[in-house]
Amino acid sequence: MTYVCPQKEELPYEKFLRLGAAALTEAELLAVILRTGTRNCSALELARKVLSLTGGRAGKLNSLHHLSVKELMEIPGIGEVKAVKIKCLSELAVRMAREKAADALRFDAPETVADYYMEKMRHQEKEIILLLLLDNKLKLIEEYMISQGTVNASLLSSREVFIHALRCRACHLMLLHNHPSGDPRPSCQDIQVTQKIKEAGELMDIPLVDHIVLGDGCYVSLKEEDLL
């Protein structure tokens, strides 16, 4: 099956060969991945329909991460193969961003921690709390997802936090969680939980280094905000 050449528009593949990937729009890049369209819809038009599915975030390739294979297949011309390609492309982009951020990762620099975990957590539909266990040189020993859902004292158990910390012989710990709304400003619950873990850490001689809240491409460090 081949796609129809749109009038007055250069085919994305040929445009890539002539000008390179940087010259292509998001829709054109996706059209190259899709490769073919349908009898009545070019690959480029099909790509535009896919991007339109992102709703309020229309046109943003990052928003493809939120679309399921089933949702993609609701577009005429997107079968299982094309839907899987799109999801794999999205996951590959996440892993590439994470690998790049890993080179600069330092647990005493909140911005680098936020960059490293951003792509992993910004697309989550629920709040997830990660416990990061660090050695005496602030190197990562292990990480645990210790809660999923609203962040509050009843869901985040100090006992569970320090069972993990003692088992791994951690010298420091850090909390990290996402706000699916995209707004990283800490809530009263976030601050209360942070104080609770901080006080317990002081008693256990395993200090809390920071609690970082991730939004959509932005973050708040409670340490930097003097809330720790």
C-alpha cells in the first residue's frame, strides 16, 4: 500500500534526504516512521491526525506517551503495527532523554536529579513516590516505589522507608514524586510528609537529603525552597 502525494507538499522522506531531519516538522517526522497512509489519506495527514489526539497538548510529541495502542488504533489507517511503532518511538525518546541526563546526575544537585527522573515520571497518570537510598558519598544504592496515589502520611509509612534504608545500609535518603497535573508546587500534605520523614531520619541518623516534586518539565526542590 502506498500513500497519496499531497499537493504542494514535498514528501517527508524526500524532504529528509534533501534537508535532513532537523528541517522536518513533528508531523513530518512521524509520517516517515508511519511510512504509508491509506488510499484517501497520506502518511503526513495520518501523522497529523495522530498528533491531534493529544487534545489540550496537541502537536506535542511527548503527549504520545499518554496514548494507548487501543486509542491509536481508533484512527482509520492506524493498525496494530503502526500503533506499536508509535508507542516504541515514544519509549525510545524517553530512554534517550534519561540516558543523556544520567551523565550529569548528582544527588546533591536537585536540577540533575529532576532531569534524570523527569521522563520516567512526568507521564504517569497517578502520583508515585520514589525512595532513593544513598551511600555516604551520595551515590545511589537502590530505589524503591514506596507509594502510588495521593501523597499523605497514611500512605507513606516511615517504618517502610527506614526498613528499606536499614536493609541497604543507606547513609542518606531522598524522596521524589510526581504531580500528574504538571504543577510541581508542593501541597501541605507534601510538606507534612517531608517533615515527618526528616524528623525520623534525624533520629535514625539517616538524614533526608531532599524531597523533589516533579511537574511537566519543571520541578520544585523542598530543600531549595527552605521547606526541608
